[in-house]
Amino acid sequence: MFGFKKLRRKRLRNRPFPPEWEAILRADVAYFERLPAAEQDELRGHIQIFLAEKSFEGCGGLTIDDRMRVVIAAQACILLLHRETDYYPTLQSILVYPHPFSSQITQRDGAVVTVKQQGRLGESWLRGPVILAWDDVTHSAHDARDGHNVVFHEFAHQLDGEWGGMEGAPALPQASMYSAWARILGEEYEELIADLKFHRDNDLDAYGATNPAEFFAVITEAFFEKPRQLQKRHPQLYEQLSLFYAQDPANYGH
């Protein structure tokens, strides 16, 4: 079965890339223009496989079209460049709402359980779907430098969960990397929490202080969208992400 899947993916990767998809990439995915030509070509192959293997479902009255599929797939696959990948193996479907959506949140304080609705731009479920708000997806796709990208964020959670839990500790390329990863990300995470507590400036998104999983997703956004700033202010953090993602976006075209 593995051999068949590998052969099928090779055939998909080598298909001519549809011209209408190319037009969407160039018009609607600003990050695509940052990539060197070799990375652009690799991304096209990944997109072909991703779109063949994942299903998309419109929610809240939204009708899915090729523009939505390609814009989402392109950003999800940017995280896969240069890496051995099984294309988010536990993910089958992407649900897309037209606007921010409500999600039920359960909070526990001792014996007291509170259930409330909370507005969301995206969600990523372990062994479940990724849910996205198209408004924010398209805004993120058009602005590749604001440090916010909901697709990068939610698909970072998918990478984090490939080992069975979303804890900010994805499967690293080598076992020897875990010690430095845990130390450096742990120190940066605790520093962000302390800076928020004592009202000190920190250029990382405060949402990253929620828990280690959200910290990993937030720094993934910063790594791809503000790589030079991250490299300058958090060089060790940038290095760890560069090793994990096998990319060096600070040296891509800007």
C-alpha cells in the first residue's frame, strides 16, 4: 500500500500544473512570490497532492470554489517544503466558514463547569478537521508580512499533533534535537508569560502564552511572516524553527 501511495503521489506531483491555479497563486497568495523558483515548483507539486487527498466543505452557506481550495492548500503546503512528509496524515477534511464562527468552550473551575460560545477564526482538531474562516484566510494570504496567518497557525497544530498530542512538541527530524528544542522553546515561552504578567514589551503574539501548543503555532506564523525580525530578536528560536521546517525564510526574497 505504501508503494502504491508513493507512486500515485509521484504521478500527481508531476502533472502539469493547471494555468488557472497558477493565476490564483500569483494573484491571491502573496507569500508565493517570496519563494525562490525551485521552492515555487516544489510547492506546485505539493498542492496537486494535497488537493487530490483532502476534501473541502463549505459551512454557513459558503460554496467552495477552486480559488478557496488553492489558496488554502498553498499556505498549508508551504509548511511542508523540503521536509519528508505524509501530507497531514490524520487530516481528511477542511471546513470553511465565510466569516468568524462560534465554537463551544468548556471551562472548569473545581466542581464548577461553564460552557460558553467563543468567536473563532480557525480551529484544528486532533484526528479531526481543520476549520477556517475564509475572511481571515484571504486577508492572511494577501498580507504576507503582518505576522498573522490563520492557515499557518492551524496547520502548525496539525504538525504538532502527528505524534498523538498537541503539546508544542512535533516530531523533529532527529532525536538529538529534542533537548535544545525543549530548552529554547521552554525559555522563550516562559519569557513571554513573564513579559505579559509584568507588562513588558515582547514582539511575539500574546496568544502564544495560552499554552505550549499555541506558542508553537504563533511562532510558526512569525517564522514565515516576519522571519528577519524573529531571527534578529530571537536567534535561537529562529534556528530551531529553521531546523524543523528545513527552511530559511529570512533569506527569501522580500
